Amino acid sequence: MDRATVDIYEERAEEWLARRGTAPRDELGRRFRAEVGGALAADLGCGTGRYLSQIGPPLVGLDVTAAMLKLAPSRGVPLVRGDLEQLPMRGASLAGVFARHSYLHLPKERLVHALGEAWRVLQPGGRLMATLIEGDFEGHDLRGDDFPGRLFAFWTAQEVAALLDEVGFSDVVVERLERPNDQWDLLATGRK
């Protein structure tokens, strides 16, 4: 993860939680669980745990930021500190990985490696569900960011699909999901 972004989350985790709240604004966690079934999954970049109850066990929550994990209500879900670029999990140990706006804080040149880590920890047939923001931007100076200094990398659907294909994912689908302010998220799914 980008060090400056991690530092911002470490220093301002409580403020982030107060502004964003504890409940997800969509049903992606439920959709993910329905696709993965009752097998072990991970919420990569779980932050303060907004999707943990929606996904439900068996589940592991992982985040690089200790301050965010401290605020996450575990509800019986193990919480692990770790980085998307070096997952502390055995290969082929998970049926699914969920990453809601987690990979968007990685520099573009490092995303393929991080997606390779997700592929590594998935069992054959395992499912990836990840969201990124659609666009053409990379940097620490995103206009309108309420926590300035965080790194953001935006992507096109074609770029995301090509990266997932390069890593080895099959059945790749990239959907557009509307965001506030006439922006779009990219919901990327694929199977190992």
C-alpha cells in the first residue's frame, strides 16, 4: 500500500468512521457471499469492518491499518493486519476474496502484483470481487478528497479486465456501478 495513504488512515481512522458510518451503502457483501457460498472468504482492505456482517462467516477481515482494525467490530470474524501486496495467507486457502475500494490506493504499476496475490490465495474456482473507481487519474492530489493526501488510481473497464486476464482469472466481468457526483465504480469479478 501507499505509505502516505496508510499514515492518513492511521492518524484519522476515528474521523473516517464518523464521516462514513458503519453500514455499507450497497448490497455487494451479500451478493459476494451468495456467489461464494458458505466457504471461507476474506474481506481484503476491510477497514473499519463495514462489510463484515453483510458477508458473514466464515470470513477473515484484513487491513494494513491497525487503527482501522481497532475500530472494526469483529463479530466473531478474525481480523488480521496485512498488506494487499503480500497477503499473510496460504496459497489456495480461500473460496473468495472481496475488496471494496481497497486496490484503488495502490500505484497502478503495483496492482498486477496485488491481484496476483489474490489469485494465489484462492482455491481453484475461487471468486474475486473487487471495486475500483472508473476514470483516468493517479496521484495524491485528488480534487475534493475529504482526507487529502491519499493516493488514488482510477481505471478503465478495459484496463481492469486486461489485468485480471494477465493474472490468470477466468470468467472476468467488469460492470459499472453509479457513484455520487456523476462518477462510476468498476465492479470486477473473476474466477481462479
